[in-house]
Amino acid sequence: MYYLGVDVGSVSTDIVLIDKNMNVIEKIYLKTKGNPIKAVQEGFRMLKDKYKESEIAAAGTTGSGRTIASSIIGADAVKNEITAHATAALEIYRDVRTIIEIGGQDSKIIVLNDGIVSDFAMNTVCAAGTGSFLDRQAERLGIPIEKFGEYALDASTSVRIAGRCAVFAESDMIHKQQLGYNQSEIIRGLCDALVRNYLNNIAKGKTILPKILFQGGVAANIGMKKAFENSLRCEIFVPEHYNMMGAIGAAIIAKNAVQKSGTSKFRGFNSALSNIISRSFECEGCHNMCEVVKISENNSAIGFFGDRCGKWSSKTSHQVNDLLA
């Protein structure tokens, strides 16, 4: 039996299968490209011919698109990214105290005390230091993003670069290039600047204690890892499945949920071949005038979200279709 985890983010959609011993059996990385429904369906098409629906004992979702993904797959658990990342980290390192997570367009810090999340924070406005920003700078410098960290480690010195804002950082990089600094020095300076930005903003006021885990796609950048280690003066650990930790956490949470409930709501892999669309409408039930999103599969409503009172989102698919009739 396997447990399915789906992490739908703004940049990527990650899908994993884990077994009863929490081993990762399958992992799929897909670009969301602004269409989470299509991304989830593409992932399910890849799984459909390899696994039987009866082999999936539970399914969970997380990420910014967790609600829409839940409607599509029939999730047994729908959890925020903080809970999912912390759950996965604790499964690997019971003594973890701090989680640094940097993904495609967001960054977060999670502080744990005795295995319980005691504090957290996420970036709210600026995308400096996230994966998409680093991708853009690597492309502008003509360097493969996979080699970005290696260039940083090759530098003998670090150039001071403003890192408080993505726009300022990019402008300062261009200025340093014009002054004649080489690429390695600029890249190392950028890594140092982005770490300063993270520690002075997202981690401001947080007590960062080892053991520290570095999760998310940016954890693959050894230049960023080294910059964090230099600033925090301690070792940073990168899990084997650093870029799938949210999905792994969702799968573990779903496993625990089904063990309590006894049954799974997983809808199977056939949704990969269905015509699934989303439409929004304004509910006129009260003065809130909520903008509700309706998810339909083959012209039948399978889920709603966006309402404040639960009039729509709390209904089962059969109840919703009766409500619409």
C-alpha cells in the first residue's frame, strides 16, 4: 500500500508516493505554469499505468493550490505548507529545531520545540532569494542554474550586493559587473546578500537553533547552503528529497488521517482523463458577496472553495449538485 502526497505551488507541482515505512517510492516534479488542474492531471497520467488505484491507501494535499487539488484527487487531508514541511522534517530528523525553506516564489522559516511548531514566518512581498529570482539571474549571467552554487564556491572573495529587494539586487549586480568584478565574486556576493535578506526579514526575531534543515528547490544551490552556514556558524543539513518535503509531509498526514477514519476518499487516477474546469461566481447569499470557485468534472460539480461561511465548501459533491439543481 502507498500513500500519495501532492504539493501544488505557484511554480511547481510535486507528487510523491511513500510506502508504510515512509520510503519515497515515486516522485514527480512538474511545472505548474499557472494551471494546477492540468499539472495534477499530468502527474496522474504518469502514475495511472504504473500503480493500481487500490494500492493508494490515502492521499493528501498541501501548497497554495491544495484546495483545488483536494477536489480533484479526493484528499483525506488538506494541510498548509508549514505543517506539511514540519511533518516531513520530523520524520527524518526528530531533533530538528529550525527549518529553512525556500521555494520557487516563497520563503519560510519554521521553528520547532520538542517536535512541535512554535513559530514560523513567510515572505509577504519581495521574491528576492527565491528560486525564480535565482533562475532569472543565472539566465541573465548565461550560467546554468545547476552550476550557480559552484561559481559561488570558486570565488576567493565576496562582493557586497544590496539584497533587500529583488530589483535593487539585480541593479547592483549589473553595477558590479560594470566595475569589472568577475562572475564568481558577484554570484557569491549575491548568495551572501540573499541570506542576509532572509535572516534580517523572514527570520527577524526568530531564535535559530541547530539542528537546521534546508528544504525547497533552492537547497540544491550549494552556494546558498554555504552562505547560510557562514552566517549562522553551524552545519546546515539538506534532506535527500529536499525539493519534495511538502508532498512527503502531505502523504504522511494523509496516512495518519486514514488510520483514524478507517476509510479513504481518494477518487482514483481516472481524473487524469476527465474534463476538469474551474469557474468562479459571486454568491448572493449574504452581504459578504463571496467570490466562490467551482470545480467541475465532466459537467458535474466536485468541489467549491472561496466562501467564508462554508455554504458551498462544506458540501459534498452530491449535496452541491442538489443545491445547484
